[in-house]
Amino acid sequence: MFSILVFLTNPLFGVVTFGIYLILSIKNNDLILKSTSFLVAFFIGCVNSTKVPENDLVWYLREYLKAGSMSFLEYLVNFGTMGNTVGILASSKETVFAIFNYVTYQFIGDNPKLYVLFYSFVAYSFLNLAIYKFGRVIKIPNRFIVTAIFIMSFTPYIFTMSGILLRQFLAAALLMYILVNKLFYNKKSYLLIICMFLIHSSAFLFVPFLFIPFLKKSLLNKNTILYYLLIILVLFNVQKIALMLLPIFDNITVFKYILTRASQDTTFDLGQLSFAKIITSVLTVFLPLILIYYLKPGLKKEKGLIHFFNIVLILVIFILANLHQSELSNRMNFYVWQFFPFVFLLYVWHFKIHRLMLICIVVFIVIFFIYYLSAGMWTYTLEFGIYYYSLLNYLI
């Protein structure tokens, strides 16, 4: 009750209070942990709502507000096709995001600030629940799980994407949740899978790998080496394969768009994928492999965990194989960052990091996050208000 009152009075100190309580608590309180994942997501939404519209966000807000002057079908047909400065989004290609916008508008109305808050809350709820369910199924104590939730929510680069690449960020959040649900809990999640790649088509890359059974097996399994080599061969020849398949799927808009983009060399505003991002991608897959196959070999029995990180391995190989396609490699690199908190969770658990150190990590990432809000390239009107704003201040 005290933590809830603190959250209402000041959401920043409220979520930190919840985090520290869970780190220090001896009991594994499931309800408080799950509630914290939602409260942190809501706080991130509050902060994101103070972002001054720039870059892609200007376009997204303009498209959202059009829902107030169109019927449902009219909005779906015209979404992203009028006054578009980013790229035309055919309604039959990525329809689910348009549906999300239209439904949200019916409840929130023409309030861009609340729209960004709600969108961020939904996306971060999926991300934080994925961390929560991942930790739970491996039987990781709450203190490590809540620390990983803070890493997921307050890492500046992940946060930055949530306020710019709205469609891809939401698709990535769904992907994390789907991966955990499917690989660890054997939940099919077919509806969420369809929604995911109809929010952003780049997420379609992951769909086949969710259902390939040999990915559950160790990389050291002699019976599957040929299969892995075949996948690598395919990843290095994506353009050629896409060109071959394009005539077959020419009449299916979704697949035609995906294959057309995959078959062409593309450019990106950010230029070629930086060396730092390449190293980050390699470490994100290399570190869990060290843990699974060397530091904690007992984890090789966890088929869901093996499948999960084999997909990360495929993603990183795909990025490295397509560095010459700057847009494709940058786009896919965005997905890597959402996997990092899962790697972090496994390592703090394996090394049994002390509670005091976990508190230091939480406090540090929050302080670094606050510093980023003022020192980063994007502008937030929040400024020092983050220290004294009540929940009401964010909502009005």
C-alpha cells in the first residue's frame, strides 16, 4: 500500500520503491512482481508522452489523428497513404497497427499525449511480461527478474526506439512475448503472431523459426549440424531466394512487399550498421552460448532456452550476412536490443549477484535514463518534473 501511494505521489520514486522492495524481499511475491512490471511500463509511457514530436513521431501522430475524421474502413484504406513522409503503408500490408490506432482513438480521442502513453504502456507491458515469464519458468528468484525488468525498461537505446519506430517497437515487444509463450509454455499464440507481422513486416523473419523443431536441440548435436548449415546458407543468400519466390507470391500483398524489400539493396538514414552495434549483436548471442555450453551446461536440458537463443543466433548471422543492405541490417539490429535483458538476467542469476549490487544496478540505470532525457538527441518537456510530478501531472 505504501509503494502504491508513493507511485501516485511520484511515479519515479514509486517504481524504484517497488524495485528495491522486491530485491530485498525474501519471499517470492508473484503478485507484486507482476504488478511492478505493469507499473514500470506505465511510468515509461508517462515519460514517453512528454517527448516533443520529431522525426517519425510527427508522422505517426498525424496518422493517428486522422482516425477522428474517417470511418473505420476508410481509415484502413487510407492509413499512411496521404501526406506520407516516411513510406506508404498499404492497408493490406500492415493493417493491425492501423486497427490499433483506430480503436485507441475511440477511447482516448484526439489527445496525442495519451496516445503515446497508452501505446508505450502496451508495448512495455509485453516486454516486461516476457521477462517475468522467462524468469519464472527457469525458476529465477524475483530479485534478479525485477532487476532485468528495469534494464529492459530504462535502457536508453531501447527507450529511444519506442518513441520513434512505433510499429517496429510494438512488433518487437510482441515477438519477445510470443517467443517466451511458445518456446517455454508451448502456447501457440497464432493470433499474436499474425498481429506481429501485420504491425511490422520485418518481424515475419522470425515466424518460420518458431516452428522448426530441431532448433530445440543443442548446437553440438551431430544429427542437426547439417540443418544449421542449411539455415546459414539460406541466410547468406536471402536476396537470391527472395527474387526466386517473388513471382510466386506476386498476388499476395504482404508477402510481395516482404520479398521485394528482401530482394533489393536498400539504404538507411543512419548509414551502414556501426561497428559498435555489430559488436553488441555478437555479444548478445555469444554470451548466452558461453553460459549454456560452458559455465552452466545443465541449461542444455532446457529445450525452450536452447530454441530461444538459437533464434538469436540466426538473427545475428542474418544481420552479419546482410551488412551490405544498410536498411535491412539496421532494422534487424533493432530486435537484438530487446534480447539483451534476457542475457543480463541469466548472468546475474548465474553469478548470484548480491542484493546490494542489484540495488546499485537499478539506481544506476534509472539515473542514467534520467540523464539521457536531458542529454540525448531528443527533447522531453519533463526535465526536472520527473523528480516531483505526481501521476496526475502526466495525465493532464
